[in-house]
Amino acid sequence: MLKCNNIRKSFGELRVFDGFTHEFAERKLTVILGKSGCGKTTLLNLLMGLQKPDSGEVLRNGQISAIFQENRLCENLSVSANIRLVTGKRLSKAQIAVELAAVGLSNCENKPARELSGGMKRRTALLRALLAEYDILFADEPFKGLDTDTKRDVMLYFKEKTADKTVVLVTHDSDECATLADETLRLG
Amino acid sequence: MHRLKKFGTTAAAALFWIVVWYIIALKLDSNIILVTPIEAAKRLFKLVRLGDFWRSVLFSAARVLLGFALGLVIGTLLAVASKKLRLVRALFSPLISAMKSIPVASFTILALIWIGSKNLSVLVSFLICVPIVCGNMLEGLDNLDPKLTEMSHIFRISPWKRFVGVYLSQLLPYFRSAARLGIGLCWKSGIAAEVIGIPNHSIGEKLYQSKVYLETADLFAWTAVVILLSFICEKLFILLLNILQKRVERM
């Protein structure tokens, strides 16, 4: 279950949510759309528990995983170590290498994250979130910075990996929305 | 290839300065003011064949390195305590600043009164190392990315993995630069302290004797020994840290 109940949230004078209520569909992918500054990332942070609402409540059951707006990779760890940090011993190095290849990161497992390009970092952050154990996935512009071809392939991989999971995805891109969304929530 | 080129450049620069030294020594033509590098090298080869040489090297190295190791541990602990507790930071911040600017000679004379000459270089090396390590590690701790901590909570990363993968991986570069700077300064200050305290069978004692007896060749030979020891210690320590960094990187 993932539900917002009458949430109010302000930043100084700016009121972002004023009594926002919504129940997210279970085992579906909900895309949150809206203009910049309308509170999409704030809503994700509230849902993840990274920010507290001024009033109201977030009800959530199950383990979560996240693709943050910034990649939040450990820059001094290798790509493989960044992923193993969240998977533990559940996945072997060979299994991780296979998954890396699936998102176009073959032979990158031993590279430190600091040496990756922006797009490679994004894919590593995405893969880390998808390979973690979770019931609900929060994804903030997960395909940002990827070129058209890579984005298409990664989106297919994403869709396959998140089938039967509750996903809340923030994007500006209507194509992403059309390809991925089971439900759409428009803010602002 | 790149390493070989770098080594070649360093060797060429060293050779250049040795030639400059040789020319100046020839021009001055005085074994008291300046000996030639050849005479210094000859003296060094004579010294290494003496049992007393190795005794002095062991005596000084053990003490300087003990002071350095203690400085690393206490400096790191002090940085962690300063990060965690405002009171500790407020209390130790002026002390650390003062330790950075107090002359080594002042430390040494005080330490000589307190603990005598035998272990003087341990205390002086320690006092030199602590502010460097504490300052660097505190900077590292202040620069820890809070968003990575958030990330580790979201993904329920275990405390040990969080410590190694999230914190240690961010702090190692700061520790490395502190250790690199600290080890050279520990040798410099430790030996300077020995020259003032003149403990028996120390490198400092040998340097002091070369001054008293105007044995300039000995002075240069022992100075070369200190430079070499400092260089070897730094390289070995950095090698150890590189191995640790690789292990953390691929945890």
C-alpha cells in the first residue's frame, strides 16, 4: 500500500501541497507529470520518508528502492561494488556483470564510478535500484541524460524488471509516460 | 610507459642537482664548508658497514614511526570526536591551531624537560602528526555527502558496509594526503628533536657529533640516510594505502 492522506507541505511562503490525497495503484507503474517546481520531487521525497509533511500522513508498506534525481553513487567505489552495496551476497559478480551488459555497461564492473560518463553513472544508479530487494520503486527522471537509442533499450529493461512492482516515476517526457505508464498523476 | 617517463624525469632532475652540488663543492674546495657528492657517498658506504649505523637507524626509525602511528590514530579519533561533539571541537580547535604554529624547537625543549631524551622523537613526531591528521580528517568528515547517507538508509545497507562503502571510501583520500604529509614531517621533526636532545645511538646524535667535530661528510651521509628512510617509509605506507583503497573500491 502507498497512500498520501491530506498532506500539507510548504517551503517558507511557498505552499507546495495543500491537502493532497492520493492512493497509488499497487503493482502498477504510476507516472507523475507536471511543470518544473510543481512538487514532483518533493512528493517523491515525502513518499520515501526523506522529508516530513507539515501535516497529514504517508502510509506505506513494504521495502523501497530509489533512483534519485542525482545519482548518489559512491564515487570511489567500482560500479560492481556500488551495486553489491545494496544486493549483498544475493547476486554473484558474474550475475551483476550480466545485468550490467544488459544496460550497455559491459566490462565496466571494476571501473570506479568517478571515471564514468554522466549516462553511464545514470545507468549504474538505475541498475542498483532495480537489483535491490524492493516492493515499491521510486524513480526520479530515471532516463535523464541518456541518448535516444540507449534510452529505448534501458526503458525496455526497466519495464521488464519492474513488472509486478509498485513504481512511482517522475518525468517531464511524454514519450516515457506513453511507453511506461499504467496510471498518470498530473501535478500543478 | 608513463611511469618510466616520470621516473626518468625525476632521475634527470636529481642528477642535475647532484652535478650542481659537485661543481659548487669543487669551486669552494673546502671539506668543512661543502664536501662533494662522491665524498659523501664514500662516507655513507663506510657507515653502512658499521654495526652502530644500523643500531642508530633502528633506534630513530622505531621512535619516529611509533610517533607517526600514534599521531594517525589519535588524530583520527580526535577528528571523529570533534565532528560528533561540538564541545570537543570548540575545546581542541585552538589547541590544534596552536600546535600547527608552535616551533618544533619549543616542543622539543619542553618535551625534553618532561620525558627526557630517549623517547623525545616519539613525542615530537606525535605532536607534529596529530594536527595534520586531525585537520585533514575533520575536513573529510565535514565533506561527507549527506545524500549518500540518505541513500544508504533507503537501501537498508548494513552498518559495516555503510562504514566501508559510504564513509571510508569518502575519507580515504583525506587520510592518504594527511599520512603523506605527516610522515615526511615526522622524520624531519623527530630527527631535529634528537639533535637537540642527543639520545644515545640515535641518528640525531650522529648529526650532532658531525657538527661538533666539523665532519661535513658525515653530516651529508646521515642527511642522505634520513631522506632515504623518509622516502622509503612514505612509499611503503602509500603502497599499503593503495592496496586498502583497491580493496575498498572493489569491496
